[in-house]
Amino acid sequence: MSDVARTTEIAAVDSPAIVKPKARRRTARAMIDRYQWYEVAAIYLGIAVFLFFVLAPFIEGFLVSLKPLAQLFSTPYSFIPKNGSFDAYFNMWTSVPMLGMHIFNSFFISSVVTLIVVVIVVPAAYAFARFNFAGAGMLLGLFLAVNMFSGAVLLIPLFRLMRAMGLLNTYFAMIVPGAAFLIPSSIWLLRTYMLRIPRELDEAAWVDGASRLYTLRRVILPLAMPGIVVVAIMTFIGAYAQQFIFALTFNSKTEFMPLPVGLFAFFGKQEVQWNELMAASFVGILPVMIVIIFLQRYLVAGLTAGAVKQ
Amino acid sequence: MSQLSLKRLEKSFNDSRIIKGIDLEVAEGEFVVFVGPSGCGKSTLLRMIAGLEDVTEGQIEISGKVVNDLPPVQRGIAMVFQSYALYPHMTVYENIAFPLRVEKLPQDEVDRRVSAAAKVLQLEPRLKHRPGQLSGGQRQRVAIGRAIVRQPKIFLFDEPLSNLDAALRSEMRIELMELHKRLGSTMIYVTHDQIEAMTMADKIVVLNAGEISQVGSPLDLYHKPDNLFVAGFIGSPKMNFINGKVRSADGSTVTVDLGKLGVLSLPRTSTAVAGQDVTVGIRPEHMQLGSGEFTISTTPNIVEHLGIHTISYSTLPGGENFIGLFEGNPTIEDGKALDMSFAIADAHLFDSRGLAVY
């Protein structure tokens, strides 16, 4: 029986005096997903309020980047730029000549962190998902505990460590601590994902003569791809966000500075080039957007459909 | 020489013994079914033969070689899982070819074997699809295809049909039997469904709580169950059991006092049962309406009319439930007293330990 037929039947039962359901729109929606117009309005209003809170800083930031500097300090303040232009997007490259390098550094540091994390996390998560070894539970608990420290708490010990090893002012100092702090949560995330892949697939491959590594490569990796992509995206964003604090502490060389630290160059002795700073921020997050758009194609849901009868 | 032999095989998880010493011989080309209620250890036993579970004690021999510590692929077995265990990201072709890819066979050999398997299983038009696009029966066939291409000595099936609906199940049952005929390989098949066991097996192994209750051909088990467990497990509806006490056993006849039902004399040579509490078993389908060699008068609580059969459920004076299954559509009703009877030759007798008395 089709949905429509079922609906009419119910309507017929509900209304003894036969009312034609003429006002009822023919939608493919299930009954549980149907709303009155005021409910729909309320839902969208809620979404709008929420989105406004999230997006307002971005909107204001973008508007600031369009305004000439003088207009930023006018009273009364006007949110809409009067004679807005994209000049800041061109001038910023000359007022901070290293800007391109900073953007590259940010991208480079995050990419290497992501690469390290994925390479380490995939086999680790597989091991935690499939093997029973002594101390597995304790190790996982320890990972969770490590996650409770923010990197900032350990900054001073890390600094002393880096200094003792002579690693200050290198990419290494900004990459390795970043990766280390992101690995534990990623192992948890990917392990949970891999636990959802039926164990029978491993067993079937084992019965057919495949080694553990072959099974990992041919069976588990393709099926865990959406989980791996989530880990990659989260790591990339996490590395992008946390590099500020590591770069600020472990690095004083301009050519190694990532964007968040590099933006300080817009703080002049007399004034701050707010419009160019905003413009640089927006250009700076562009690589992140591109990476995420590229990766999310692999976020295919329901890839395990048909593996086993659930 | 038997192809597979299990010798005093045992399996324990921590302290609990799951498999308690199993001896079994399987000849080449036999279709053996392990059957038993859930939790009896039949799947564990199969997984031990497959090499997916360790052996705690005892030996598994395949073609005369002890394989206890060999990985599955070196045992010459192939296994079909209950859940199919297909690789959802691969096409049907690649799923079937998987074991051959592991072996790194050349592409033309892979092609040849996969297409041969696909032909046998009628999967040729489906080779380019993914498992997600297939029906349950087709998925099951892909799983079987993956087992066939390796040309194993022994096929292991772990409840392969339990995920299919009733109609498809009987269809696949026939297909599997045809496959067995065509390939002639040894097959070991685990199921909890006694109909599958009865219809497919050359030899049924009834397992109960980690032990073999009885091994035999389907009709052996049906006509000559060794004990109460097998008697109750094989046959549907279940065999009726009536409690009684032996009055006399003179070496040719055992006379059993069935309380209010009367006294039943059975031709048995055993004298050991004299004075024991015993159980008389009679299958529902061996009951006839009207009086006969031994007549039971009872009032059915419920009567089911199935067209081909009519089944009556009643309670005996001793409190036992009693089922009668009659051909066709006789005029019986619930709440109305009736007489039914059975032939003495159809009755089974079990002693106080639950073992059959002959």
C-alpha cells in the first residue's frame, strides 16, 4: 500500500462525515515528519537565531575588511560599509610581506600533523578494536586522561624539553606536540568506528588465507574510510586552532610563524590595520575550507550496507 | 579412511566447559549436520574445525593430518558465515575472487574460477553489483561462491539459512543439496532447525550441552532415538511423554503402569527397568482417532485445523501435555471428549536416566 493510500484511509476513518482531504498536500513525508505552518515557522526562527549567534562575528569581520580604516573609528558606528572596497585584500600583501609565508606555514604545519596522526591512528585504532592484549583498557583510559590536559597546561615543561633538545624555532617544535595531543582522541574516535565493522569480515578474510595486514588494507581501510576522513578533518582543524599557542611559545622566527601568530604583524607601532587583518584572516582560512570540501566527498554514509544481515 | 576426525575434542572458555569431549568421524563426501538447541556448542565446534577457535584438549584431524595449530587456509576448509560476511565495498566478482587474490593467482585463472562459480550459483548477471544491491538469497549465494572458488576439501556452513525468510529458505535448501551432489565435497552444516537437519543430512549429529547425544541418519534418529533429548528434539510437533512406573519386566514384556491412563505392555527384553520410574514416548503423528491397541480418552483444550492436518492439544490426568496429529480434517472440537489410540509398535520407552529401553 502506498503512503498516500494509507493516509486517505486514515482520514476516512477519522472523519465520519466524509470530508474530502482536498487541503492535504500530497507529500512523500511520513506522518511523524509533518508539521503545522506555525511549527515550521518556529523551527526556522530557532535556526535563524542560532545561526546569527554563530555567524555574526564572521559577518562583522567581513564587513570590517571592506571598510577603509578611518571609518572603523567613526561615531556613530555604522555596520554597513559606506564606500566599501576590496582594497585591504590587495594592500595586506605589501604591508605584511611575509603573509603568504605565514599562510603556507599554517597549512603546512596542519597538513603534516594530520598526516602523522592518520598514519599512527589507523593501525592503533585497528589494534584496539580487534586485538585483546594486556593493558588495552588501561591504555585507552590513559589516552582519555591525557585528553583532559590542555596543551597549555604542559606548555612550560614542553618548552624546557624543547630547549634542552635544541628544537626551539623549528617546524618540529610546532608539529610534534600538536600531533601528540591530537592522537589520543582520534584513536578513541576511530576505534569506535571500527568496532562497528562486523568482526565476521575479519574472520572471513582470515579463513580465506588473508593476513592481518592484508585484511586491514583490503577490507578494513576501505570500510573505515568515512571514519578516517572524520579523524583527518578534526585533526586538521584541531591542528590549525592549537598551532597558535605552540608557535607563540616555541618559535620566534618570522619565517616559521603560522598565520595566527603572523597576524600580529598588522599591529603597528601607531595603529592596528584592522581591515587588512580581517582580510588576512579570511584568506587564511581558505585553505582549510578547500581541504574540508575535498575530504568530505569521502564521507559516504552507509558504506557497510549489505555486509552482514543486521 | 575418514576425512575429518575429532578425537576427545574439548573447549573451555575460562572455567566453563563448552565442548565436553567429542569423538566424531566424517567420511569423504558426507553431508553432516550439527543440530541442537542454542547454546549447545554446535557453532563453537564448527569454528574449532574451521580454525577460528583454539582447541583446549583433544585433536582435529583432516585427511589424516593433525591440524590443531594450522590456520584455516592450510586446513583445506572454506566457511560460509551465518551473516554472509560479504565485503560491501567490493563487487560480487571481487567478493568471490577474494581468496584467489589472497593466493595471488594470475588474472585469467581468477576469471576462469569466478565465472565457473558464478555459473553454478546463477550469479552471472550480478557479478558487477555490490552486495548491498542483492537480495538475501543472492548474498548467500555470493558467500557460497567465495567458498567454492578455493576448491576446499571440506565446506563449513554456520546456520547459513537462518537469516532468510521461510520460502527462500526451502529454496536455498534444495540448491545446497544440489550443490552437494554436483561438487561431491564433504559438507558440515550447523543449524538449530531440525527440518533442515532431517532433509539435508546424510548424518545428523545431535548436540546437547557440549556433548553428542546421538549420531545417525535422519530416519534412525526419528525411529530409534537413543534418549529423551533426541526423542524430544527430532520431530515436530514434539513427541509426547507420559510418566509411568514399571510393574514387571520379565525379559520379553515390560508392563508399565500409567496411572489413570491404564496399563501398557511393551515388547522389551530388558529386565533392568523393573520397578523404575520410566517415560513412555509416542509421536503425535502416530495417534489415531478412535480406539485401538492402546486408547487414551481425553478432552482437547485447543484444536488447530491446518487443512492437511488437524492438531489437538490436551492435558492428561497426570498433568502432561498431549498432542495428537491427525490426517485431513476430522470432526473434532475443543471441549469435546474423544478417544485416540496408538499402536504398541510405535511407542518408545525410556528408563529413569532418560535412555531408550529395547
